[in-house]
Amino acid sequence: MTPWRTMLVGLLALFTMATQAATLQPPLPEPPVVVVLTVDGAITPASADYVVRGIDTAQARGADAVLLELDTPGGLSSAMRDIIKAMLNSPVPVIGYVAPQGARAASAGTYILYASHIAAMAPATNVGAATPVSITGGGAPPPALPVQAKGKKAPADATAGAAMRKATNDAVAYIRALAERRGRNADWAEQAVREAVSISAEQALKLRVIDLMAPDAAALLASVDGRRVQTTSGERVLHTRGAQVRRIAPDARSRFLGVIANPSVALILLLMGLGGLVLEGSHPGAILPGVVGAISLLLALYALQLLPVDFAGLGLIVLGVALMVSEIFVPAYGVLGAGGVVSLVVGSVVLVRDGSAAYDVALPTAAGIGAAGAAVIAGIVWLAVRSRRHPVVSGSEEMIGARGEAVSAFDGRGMVHIHGERWQVECSTPLERGQRVVVTARDGLVLQVRPASDDKESTS
């Protein structure tokens, strides 16, 4: 074998060995992935839908953890419980993080932070004030009331106080269960519910309400790396240092739910729907009011089924619209309209029964609706009063007071020219041809007239 052939065979052998070594070398491990979800604002059905689907997406992508950034004043208890159920049943660890600096996790946010596998807060943030709010807007639960004498009915405030105590005890049991599940301070959690206390991040760390403090998300992920947490799929070790952060923003569905599930927007859609259908019914063939009204009404009904609606409030709103419409057809001198405005405003205030100050019909919205309704009723009453002052211009009543002139001389019954027409008339006074007359009454097709010269208002 020539030297050149020997060299070529050697090079081929080296190339083959290098290729096999590269093939047998294990691939580099992929960096861990952390999915970031952000809740900024009230806890709503849209927030719950966004967080629940975000946790499902993190599981489908094989993420190592979910970082839930919180800045919320609270919200609906039903939406809060949906989020917490998704967190408790998630095989992916959820890190609750109150951020950025200056944020808060109040009311429902406190429960969500307690339910997190790891709870953290940024400096200059606060947590607490988790007392449930009553339907009437009361704050902390009332003190224990004296026992009623046997056979006597409890007063209304006693019944309301009992309902509030039931809600508070239920909330206490719920947050204590979350605290015991995560090994956090259950006594302070109960205090946050019963006394509505709120503490800073530094105090929360000292009282074992949270697990750690971190100035930003990167520092937090580096701090929790290597920690062990218990999930529904078993014990998980967090690998978050240097992780790829993938933020999931609310999609079109979540943004749409966030708009229409706002109680104020749902109320406006409901009124637009009812108003559009009323206009279409009173002006058949207009089409546009009917189309807009039908779409608005369906959107309002969809939004209301997402909210804890008080059907008494919904009934008051429908009654208010019905009374205001009736004012147009019934001469009630504004009584029906005024009742409709009052019913509409009261129904707007009590529409949502959750009672959360962070998620309720805005008072400016209710006041604006009441002012608009009052303006409409005032306009209807003004038009009615003005029409009563004007003479009648159509119908048989319009003939009374009408003026004409005799076609020919007659005594008793004859013909008179009125409004371009010839009418048979009766007059107790003889009339000359061309003499002006005034209609005083009508009997079928025969008019009763008198000479215009006898009328004090005659201008002759």
C-alpha cells in the first residue's frame, strides 16, 4: 500500500471515530422554564380564567414553576376560589410574588398568597385586610349579639350580624386550612380575617406569613433554586436559577371577559339592550336599534352569568325600565317615570351581591344612569305640558273653534266653507252669505256654529 493510500485510510478512520463520538455525546440539558403570570387589579372572572389557563399552559409546556405576580386590592370570592383550586391541584409549583415595589395583596390576594407553594414579597409591599365584606357594605363583623328571648323574633340587625359571622367564620376556616397546608402562620391569617389587619413585607417575613423577600423576579428565582415543595404529583425540587422566563399575557378571550364582566359595563350593556328593543318595538323597521339591542342584551346576559348577581337588583332594573317606558304612554304626570328612576338606581347599587368594594358597580355609573333617566323623564313631562297648551291640530276635536264662512244666506241649517271643505251646519241666528262663523260643537257630520261677530276673540 502506497503512503498516500495509508494516509487517506487513516484520515477516514479518524473522521469516523470523531463522528461516532459526537453522536454518542449526550445533548446539553435544556435550561429550566418559568412561566410568569401577572394579576394587576381586582380579582375577577377574567383574572381567574387567565390564571387557570396559564397554569394549564405551564403544565403542558413542561415548565419548572409558575411565577404569579400579584398587585390586587381584592375582588370576587368565587373568582378567588377558582384560582386557589387551580393552584392547589397544580403539579407545577406556583410561586406567589407581591410585586413590584408598592404593590399589595389585600383581601382575596391574601388568600391567593397563602395558597402558593412559595410566598414572596418585594420590599415596600403589604398584605392583609382579608375580612369578607357584607352585601350592605359593612366592614368587620359585629360583636356577638345578646340571645333573644324564647318566642321572640330576632331583629333585622341580628339576622344580618348572624349572616356576617357565618361568612367570617367560613373565611377563617378557609385561610387557616391554606396556612396549615403550606406551613405558614395560621394565627395571623385568622387575625387578618377577623380584624382586617395588614402588615408590610418585613413584618410578614418575621411572622412567617411569607417565605422570603426579593427585590425583583430574577433575585427571587435565584433564591428559591433548590427548594423542595410538595405538589399533587409529589415532591418537586425547584430548578429556577438562570431559568428562561416566559411571560403569558392575557389573550383576547381574557381581555374580552375583563371588559364585559365588569359590573358597570354589564349594567350599561343591559340597559342598552333593553332600550334598543323598546325603540325597535315602538318604531318597527328601524332595524339598527333592534340589532344593537339584541347583541347588547346577549352580551349582558353572558356577563351577568359570570357575576354573583342579586336577582332582586336585576328585577328592579327591569322594573325601572318598564316604568320609564310606561310614562310615555300613560299620562301619570311623571309619577311612573320617577318611580322608574328610583328603581333603576337602587337596582344598579345592589346588582352584585358579593359586596366587594374592589369589584362593584361604580357609584358614578349608578348616579349617571339615574341622572340620564331623570333627564329623559323631565323631557317627556315637559313635552306633555307643552302639548297641552297648544291647540288641537288633528282629529274631530280640531274642528271645535275652527272658523269659516257661510256659502249662502240661510236661517237654521245651511252650508259653511271650513278648511277648504263644505260642511252642513246649524245656527240659531240667521246668516248672510260670506258671513264669518265659529264652530261650537259637532254632531256627526253636522256642525253647530255661531256668528264670529259674537265671539270676543274674533279678529274679523
